[in-house]
Amino acid sequence: EVEKIRIKITSLGLTESRITSDETIQQLFVECRLNNFLAEETPLSLPKPTGGQRIHYNYSTVINVDKEDNHAEREYLKSILLKPELPADSLKFTVVSDPPEDEQDLECEDIGFAYVSLKEIFQKQRDIIEQDIDVFDSQDASAVIGKLTVTVEALHALRSVHAECKND
């Protein structure tokens, strides 16, 4: 059985902030990153949600972490479990503003970050299923600009990696 971490980005809702009032921010997509190995993004950018609405991506991806082909990812997971001083924000979701078609001179801009700790999934021994996580303003890490609903199924893979650590 190939060991994997399953990630689903379900939906995004924004609270009133500089983001909702910024006219230049119109379309949003979400990127998910495991440390510096891997970045996946929702294939669609969707119109910015307004007034308590949510936009639905329903995007799923899988990160394979089997020994044979994904050694680096696996070593990283080991380090998360074994080194308490490593930052726990191992899975990072970035909400990105996609410039409108007619304004191609504008860059994609990171507007918010959300985090899932794989270490915490292992410590609590439970996956995250359709859970709202806070999205923090990229310009002010203390300000929450919205909620991202995600699923991260990693426990099986983390248990396997942990068992291997014991045997090393």
C-alpha cells in the first residue's frame, strides 16, 4: 500500500478586512505546500466571496510518502516527529489573488496563510476532516481574514514513519 497524505481544500470564506474591500483582489486560488518539497494549487481561481458567502474549490490532492520514491518527503516527516524544536506549521495553505485577465501586468499576490500541523495530527492521533482553519493576513500575521475548510488525512502515514523511526 502506498503511503500518502491526502489533502482536500473544500471552501473559503472571508471576514471583513482589507481583502474584502480591496477592488484589485477579485479572483482567488489556494496553494498547498509541504515544506519546500511540494506545492499544489487549486486548478481554478474563483471570484472573491462577499458578505459571509463561501467559495467552493472541492479540490483534492495526494502527497505520496512511500519509502521507495519519496525519500525526501519521508525524511522530512521523520524530522517533524523527532525534532520538537522544528516549527509545527508543516503544511501551509496560501490564499493567492489571481489578477484579472485584462490586468496581466499585476502579479499573483499572496494575501493570506493558513497552517496545519502534521505533528499535532500525530500527537492527537486524529486526522483533520472538513475543519475550518484560520487564514491569517499576509501583511499582519495576527489578523484573521477568513476561514479555509480543509481535510488532511495523514495519520496512517505518520504512524508508519514513526514506527520506522523506532526501528532506525
